[in-house]
Amino acid sequence: MTQRNLGLKITEIIWLPAVVDKIESRHRVTTGEVEELFGSRPRFRRIEAGEIAGEDLYAALGRTETGRFLIVFFIRKASQVALVISGREMTTKEKRAHARK
């Protein structure tokens, strides 16, 4: 898993109700934690090219103010807009890789 700062900056987040329900009930991640992550200079990695030109799938990896290590998957929309697809706590392996960077 290669992580790097891709020069991305997210200033707006699009929330779909189904995604909010999923990350809160299944993964115990709040929208506030995701917003905090995007505001705290996370590491980004491109996962795959999207079906629509310019709308690729990315992961943002970082730590919340309370110390949780989160990974958030999102589609980068126009300019600095993220459509969140999922978010969860990092695995032990992901935490170790994140700590080394």
C-alpha cells in the first residue's frame, strides 16, 4: 500500500444518507470524525480510476483528535469535493504503515 500526499485538499464533503447510516452503525465512525480527518492533513492514496473521467476513488488515512486511526474512501468530485463512500478504523497493518510515514 503506497501512501503519499497527492496534493489533494478537500474543502467540501457530500454525504449520502445511506453512507452516513452505514459508517455510523456498522463501523462506529461519525460524520464529525470524517470531517475532522479531512481537516487534519491526511495522507491520500489513489485506489482506482473512476468510470467517469476525473472522478477517481481515493482513500484518506489519518488520526482524529481523540486518537482514532481512520481510513475514509471517497470519490473525488469537481475540484476539492469528496463524495464519501465508506469509513472505518484502520487495521493493525494499516496503522503500522501509517506510523512509518
